[in-house]
Amino acid sequence: MVGFKATDIPPTATVKFLGAGTAACIADLITFPLDTAKVRLQIQGESQGPVRATAGAQYRGVLGTILTMVRTEGPRSLYNGLVAGLQRQMSFASVRIGLYDSVKQFYTKGSEHASIGSRLLAGSTTGALAVAVAQPTDVVKVRFQAQARAGGRRYQSTVDAYKTIAREEGFGGLWKGTSPNVARNAIVNCAELVTYDLIKDALLKANLMTDDLPCHFTSAFGAGFCTTVIASPVDVVKTRYMNSALGQYRSAGHCALTMLQKEGPRAFYKGFMPSFLRLGSWNVVMFVTYEQLKRALMAACTSREAPF
């Protein structure tokens, strides 16, 4: 057995909730530069927006984008929006990942054998619920990642970003892109959690692996790839719409139609490689950390409650 051993007592909902948020924050700290590169590639080609990359900056590929940002804006630019990103993960991942098993059990009425339909329904539910909780943090994170220092910083701090958006665009500005984000996260959650669930179950049932780090790593990597392929088009539209100027797009659908007309179908897969690198690595770090945190927290609870 690699890592912490599984305990006889299954993790509680509280342990899953806290473990998911913490694991997601650790994953964000490690993979955030890839996410920033993804955002810059996705918004490249926009004619206007509240924040955007410098007019002269043309990004080519993941490494090219990262190197261009470091050269023109400094290394710290790769972590623009990190505070909002961590705020987002602590509230967002805690709900969508931490509550997934509980909601799945609710839909299966406590049965140990969950159908694919029940898993998809649980993933959609927690994904949509998470957006309702954490949407403002996502808007601020995207705005920070999109702004280029050389082009003039629009927001000076995370708190300033919340205040500025609310003041200039109204309270609704903090909830901009909620509909594409609900769609994206319902899709992402289904692809991510359900795929991880299914791959892990298949590996264990076939006795190809035991329930430890290699199994978690393989399941997480597969989930990351499937999620990127399925969710990239919605993710690009979400990023463009969140970063758009007031009145630039009438709706998320109008944003998608404009992209299709002006840039063609390939625009929906802009930033695919950083998306895959980010989601693949994020999934591996998050799920491996999450599984270990659940076991560590339950082991700590068990040892504390055990009689001397």
C-alpha cells in the first residue's frame, strides 16, 4: 500500500467537504500558470473587453505564452488572480467534489451500486450548485488572469476587483457568465468525477490495481483528458463572455455565434493544450491529494476517538 492506508470507517461528509477544498487549493497552487496561459490563449482574437492582453503580444502554444508573459510582464503575471482562484476552489471544489458522494447516495437511495445515470445526475447537481456559490470568485479570477501589466492594470487587488466590477457593471457583473458556467461545470463535473469514478471502479473490479496512489493517478489522468475534450468549447465561451465589455455580447449564445462567424470552429478549442496540461495535472494532484487527505483525516479522527 502506497500512502495512507484506507480506514475501515468511510470518510464523513465533513471530511470530504474540507478535503476537497484543501486538495483543490493545493492543485491550483501547482498548476495556476497553465490556467493563466489557457485564459490568455482563449481570449486572443477578441476585439474588445474590460481587460485583455497587450495589443502586440501574440501567444503561440503553452510554452510560448508562458515565456512571453514572463518576458513582457514578469514571472508574477503567471499567478495573476491566484487569491481569487484559491477563494474559488475553497468554496467551489468543496461543493462540487466534496458533496458528490453524498448527492450520489441520495439519488441511489443509499444503494452501493450506482448507475451511470445516477452518477451523471449527481455530477450535474453538485457542479451547478457550486457555480451558484462561487461565481463571483470565478469572474474576478478570469479578469485578473486576462489583464496584462504592460497594457495597464485595471484591478489593483482582489478586493478592488470585486468593488470595481460591482460599481461599474452592477452587482450582476459579478455573476456574468453564470449560464455558460453552469453548463460548463455540469459538463466538467460529469466528465471529471464520473470518469474518475468509472475508471477507478473498473481498475479495482478487474484487479488490475489496488486502491492506492497508482490507481488514483491513472484514474485522474484519464478523467482529465476526457474532461478537456468534452468541456473545452463551453470553457472558451465562458472565458470570453466573462471577460467581455459591457454590451459586447447579448448572451453566452451570442458570444458563441460571434466566435463561430469571425474565427471559425477551431476557436472553440483555443488553448486546448494548456487546458489538457492544466486539467490533466490538476486532476492528478487534486484526486491523489484528496484521497490521501480523506484517509489522513479519518485516521486522525479514529486515533483521537480510540480509547487509551
